[in-house]
Amino acid sequence: MGGYTLVTRIRHIPSKILLPLLSRISRHGLRPHAGRALFFTPALVLLVLLVIYPVLQTIFLGFYLELPGGQRQFTGLDNYRAVLTDPATINVGNLPWPPPLGTLIHNALWIVIHLPISLFAGLWLALLLQETKGASVVKSCIFLGMVTPMIVGGVILRFLLEAGVGVVPSFFGVIGVRSLAVNWMVHRELLLLGLILGSVWLWTGFSLIVYSAGLTTIPKDYFEAARVDGTPPGRMFFRITFPLLKPLTLVIVVMTILWELKIFDIVVAATNFGGGVGADTLALQVYRFFFYDSNAGKAAVVASLLTLLTLISTSLILRRMAK
Amino acid sequence: MMKWSFRKLRLRTIAVHLIAWSIALAWLVPFLGVFSTAVRPVSEITNGWWNFDRLNPSLNNFIAAFTNPVLPLSRAYANSFLIAIPATLIPIFVATLAGYGFARFRFPMRDYLFLSIVLLMSIPQQMIAIPVFKIMLDLNLYDNLLSIILIHSAWGLPWIILFMRNFTRALPLEVEEAARVDGAGDFKIFSKIVIPMAVPALASAAVLQFMWAWNDYFFALILLPTQANWPVTRVVTSIGSGALTTDWGILSAASILTMLVPLVLYVVTQRYYIRGMIGWTIKG
């Protein structure tokens, strides 16, 4: 079911769906397969009550101002304007550096830095491990980050970056890079960068595992044939391996972007909420607006914008998933 | 000439192994650090956990974390299991039914309905946080483990439905058709034929869903304010953290205990875990 067919099908809904439906009902009544609805009922009840209704409610809340006493006042796009001009979301004054640059820019930085590094690190490792003995052990070591609860991942990042316990500041102290031999957790120039780079350690396992599995599906003859023709390895990679892995690359890109857009636990655990403004993310901003400022409207707007971004990303691979 | 290229090949193999294994080791350093900190008294790690001049390993930090007077991890462990087990079984059951339905039954708008459900997979938890918070207050379930079990059950449905639907579609249809000819109804076919064939897929889904529920922090953050109800993920962010200082010994021990359950589960069920995670990824 592709995007194209989706569009063409929607146009045919009246004739293709309604008419047969009506004629079927008039011929048989609803009887013969009515029991089949029971297969869907429990799932739909749970989804409608606890996911779909809340999602719609959140969209709705974004257009209202909640007044004390539980009343609401329709304010149109005011919340959107307030959120998008809030320095907490986009902080033009601090551009280009240091943070806080605003949650939207922080999430964008997360994508721009973390996505390519973790993607190519995983691909490179997958290729390297093809010719390594004990590759499965190496993979398991790297995959540990994926099994680690994100909240613990955040604690460990703090453990690496904080002065005293942290191996990172000590390392830079030993090699004499003074500017990096500091407590990364309290230097806003370093905190966000440290968390982004540190989370490469947590996430690379994903692209490694997916690419490794993908590489095993490429028939060996392709490489044999290319080798017989005297194709250099670099060319083999760009002409055979990478093009064949392209669908997987797309999936990894989308899943990684989704992960980066939703970053919450890592920042909370590493900065313990308070110091978090310098590394604040959209997801954290929702929490802050609602539970700290009691501003449901602005919280709902940030959540809606975040959801919009995730839906756009997902639409790139929706066809593949639902095939 | 021959000999030279052979040596070049050997060198390359050695280099590849050296790089690969050093990377694996580098990847383990943070875990080793946490472990080294957890099994030693604070006084021994003041010069860094990598300093092993004095070494008196003990389980004291683990015991301290487990029996912490304010935030006992033992209690949190119980809570996490009480949440994660039903939050795995309920959605697996519910989603398998629906996944089967989407794979086998034809009805108008089926694919649109299915796509809409799949789309829900990508939504961030924050998108439902505010209304769910209010709903649970209204239902008197706020600060009750039941609230979080329910929300995990609903939240896990989209991906398990997708997973089970794709799995069911790959099953041979002939067996089911034969049973239908023999007069078996939908539910009989589902329970007697499909479920037994789906055991490996159910195991994969269960492993991933359990880990998701165990690892979740956000829903516990908004729905469970009372410390006695906290799962491990919430306790680990507070334990050992004073106003100004951090007791890294207890915090490290608590971190290890928090990730121990998903880790053991992963090691034991590695095959199912990986298959569950990349099942649909790789098919493309």
C-alpha cells in the first residue's frame, strides 16, 4: 500500500467501499462475520480511550487557555505563537553557541550530530566485523547500550562526564587538554555536546545489528563476480553494498530520528531536571510547561509540534512497515 | 610476490581484529567503571574508579541500595515486576487477536484502519501525557499501579499489532482453510492453529514489550507520585543523590540492579530479541 495508491484509493472511497458495503448489508445483513468484530474490540477500546482520545484532546488543548477554576477560553493560535517565540524553544540570542539554544534547536542538533555518527559507525563496524572472529561477542558488547534502560544510560553518561568520577574529564586532563578537563555537567558549552556524543555509545548497537543482518542477505556471488572483474573494494562498497543496503539505511535513519526527537530520559537522568535547561529537549519542555508552569496549552502545543515531526519522519517508511 | 601478498593479508587480518576488539573493550569501559564503583567503598574511588591501589570489593553498596530506608530498591523491584508482567501479557493477548484479524479478515477500510494504528507507533508519550494524567485522576487510578499497567497495555498495542499481523500474513493459509472446510470457526482456528504456530513471534513480542515496560520512566513519572509506588527507573534517578553530593557507590549499584533484569532477559532470549527488533526491518 503505497502513498500513491493511498491517494487514488481515497478518491474511490465512495464508489469502491460504500456501494459494495451497502449492497452487502442489504443482501446478507451484518450477520455472517459479526463475531469477527470481537477480534478488534479489545484493542480498539484500549486504543481509543487511552491513546486516540488523549491525542485529539492534546491537539484541542493547544488552542485553549486554561483559566483557574477549570474553565477554558479559546485563544486560537496564541499558544503556538507563544511557544515558537519563547526563547526556551528557539533562543536566537545565544546562536550559534553556547546552549541553551532552545529545545527545537537542541533536538535538531541531536539529529544533525548523533544521526550520521551512529549510522556510519554502525555500518563501518558491521563491515569490519564481517571479517572478524568472535564478531558476535563484539556485537553483543556494543549492543549492550540498546539493552540498557535509557534512564540508566543517562546516569552512566553523567558518571562519565562529571568531574571526580568521570573518565572523560580525567582523560583530557592526562593528555593536557585543559578546556575539556572540566566538569562537563556544569559547563553549558559542553553539557549538550557531551550528552549527544555520549548517546552515540548507547545507540550505535542499533544500526550495527540491522546492518549486520542486512549484510548477510547480500548474495556472495555479487562480490565474487566483482572481484573477478578486478573491482577495487571501495568501488564494490559504493556500487554493490551500499545500494543494496539502502532500504535498511532508510529504516535506520527514521528510527534514529524518532529516537532523537523523543529524547527525555537521558537528559533527565544526566542533569536531574534542574540543570537541564542547557540540554532541554522538546519532550522535556512538555513536562516543564505542564508540571512546573501548569500551562496545559503551551505544553499541548509543544507535544503537538513534536508529534508532527515524528509523523513526518515515520511517513517515510510507513509503506514498508505496513506492506 | 605470492608471499608478500600473503603477509599483507595476515597483517590486515591482525589489524582488523585488533581494531574490532579494542572497540568492543572501549564500549565496555563505562560499564566496567560503574561496576568498579559499585563494588568498592567510596573512599577507594576518590582518585578515580580506574585506580586500583586499594581494592576491597564488597556487596555493601548493593545491600545499601536494596535496603535504603527512604527508597528501598527491593520495593521498587517488586513494583517494576508488578507493572511489567501484566503490562506484557495484556497487550500481547489483545494485539494478537487484532493482528490476526488484520491479516486474515477482509472488510471495508481495513487497510486505512491498520495504517492509522501503525501511525500511532511513532507518537511520543508526551502527546498523551496531559489527558492521561487527567483521565487517571478522574478514574481514581492516579498513583495506582493499575493506571500505568493500563497505559502500557494501550501504548504497546500498535507495534505488537503490526508485528503479529505481519507474522500471521507470512503463515501458510492452507492449514486454516482446511480447518474452515472442516467446520472450525474463527476463534477455534485462531486458538487451535494460529496461536501454536505463533509461539516464537509471541516470545519476541513479549520480550520487547516487557523490556519497554520495565525501562519506561515517563509514564511512571507522571502517574506515580508516591515513592512507595515507584518502579526501579524512578528510584534510580533519586537514590544516592543528595543536594550537593552524589553517593556514586549506591547510585552505581542501583544502576546495575536496574539494568540487570533487561540484561539477563536479553542474554537468555537474545535470538527472540534480535528477531523481534529487526523482524520487519530486514524484510524490506
